[in-house]
Amino acid sequence: MKKQFVRCLAALSLAAVAAGAGAQQAFPAKPIRWIVPYAAGGGSDFLARTVAQTLSTQVAQPVLVDNKPGGNTALAAAETARAPADGYTVLSADNGTLVFNPALYKSLSYSPTKDLAPVTLMGKFPMILVVGANSGFNSAKDFIAQARAKPGGINYASAGAGSPHHLAMELLKVEAKLFMVHVPYRGAAPALADVVGGQLPAMMVDLAAGSGFIKGGKVKALAVANPTRLPQLPDVPTFAELGYRNVEAAALVGVVVPSATPADVVNTLNRQLVAAINEPSVRTRMVDFGVEPVGNTPAQYAALLKSETERWHKLIRDLKITLD
């Protein structure tokens, strides 16, 4: 009887292990909700929908994109943090959500490090210094020289206070020892419209938002805040080439989940997302849109966020930038 009892226990244990393995292999077994903290139509929305469409095909489950703008991405981040930690709620998070906000606000409704866990960085939107076609600036050196010669005499636009576009220009100001006045807008499109119209001479913009204006000759791209030249703009130098090696800035958009999500679920999501990002048609669409595809591990993404936090928090503290 004792031997039979032991055999029964062993059989039950094996069955439990098999059931666990089957459940893991079955993930996802229902639709995934993908929260985007911006309105439909922007760069983050495009990236989420592009990857989600292929992800849905690969996992044979619907991936439903849910736009939740508000609170400088804090509304969507807090909602994700409160969601069940089962892998069925994911968030598109940029460096505003995960890096800038904790330094820009005295209090937040979520903690990027305590409430959210990184899954993968999807892509980078490198920043580009652009000026109006009729601004009179012909090169980045010319722009910097004139700005330095007239402290406070040049205003610049941004897609919003605390945005990567804003902080990229602040970084250039520090590295090139410039004094320029910031004029924030509600999005890149209205800011670009005023640069085109001559109301303001310059701004930092990502290629996704600015490509049409650059190709149409409405603005001139003077330099890119990227370690290498962009394949879409091979004639535009990097700031490093101009002697400003520390001027590197990009909107970094990745995927995060509630922090209590089990590691095996995070790793499964990571494999599925990276496979979707590396699908040739997805990569082509991303590059054509102006995004540099990435797709890395949770550990690599976490390390990047840590280094970015150290770099940008120092700048924000030194310049006393606050949104409270």
C-alpha cells in the first residue's frame, strides 16, 4: 500500500509538471491588451500597431491596441501598474514614462522601477536638429555660432515640455554653451508648422515626425543626435562629427508589464515581441517610418534604462527643469 501511495504521488507530481509546461507553452491563451499612452496616429501608436499586427499572427491571438493619453503618459503607466500581472496587459513606454517623469515631477502615480518591468526595447527615434528653410542657417556650425553670439536671441520649439525633443535641445545647449529660449508646443506637428512658417527658427525632431518636411524642403536637417549618420539622411553629420560627442538623444520606445509578472511570462513575451520586430516586413516598415529597430533582452533593456536615468536626471537636476 505504501509503495502504491508513493507511485500515485509521483504520478500526480509528473502530471502537475506536465500541466505547468503545457500552460507555459499555451501562453498567450487569450487576447493581449496593448496600452499606448498617446493618441492614435503618432510614432508610438504606429510602432505598437505595426508590431502588434505581426505579433497577433505569430501567437494566434488578438492583440488589441488601446490608446490612453493623458498625464504626460502617467495615466496609462498607472493603469498598467494596477493591471493583473499575467502578461495580458502590456504598455508601450518611452523614456518620458520610464526616465524623465520621475525627475520632472515631485510625485507620480506610478514608479517606473517598482511598478513596471522591462520586456524589450522596440526601437529608437533619433533626434535631428532642423531649421526653417528660410531661417538663414546653412549648417549646424553656423547655427551654433550665431546662437552663441546672441545669447537669448534665438527661440526654439519643441513637441512639449519634458519631451525627448525638448531635452535633446537642452543637452545641446549645455554641451555647446548656448542660451536659447524654449517654446513648448502640444506635439511635434504644430511645432514643425511654426518652424516652417518662420515663427521660430529651430527645433529638435525625430525622423518619423519630420521626414516629410525634410524631404519636401520645408526644413533643413543640420545634424543628428545619434552615434552614426542615419541611412535616411546620409549627408547630415552627427553632432559627434562636429565635436559634440555627448549630444546623443532619441525617443526610446519599448514594452513593459506590471512588475509582478512572472519571469517565464516576461521571457515568453520577449521572444514573441523580438520575433515580430525582426520579421523583415516589420523592420522595413519601421525603417521607412524613421525608427531604428532594436529588439533586445529584458536585462539589456533594464541596463539601458538605468544608464539613461543617470544621464538625464543629472541634466534635469542641473538645469532645474520641473513640470510641477
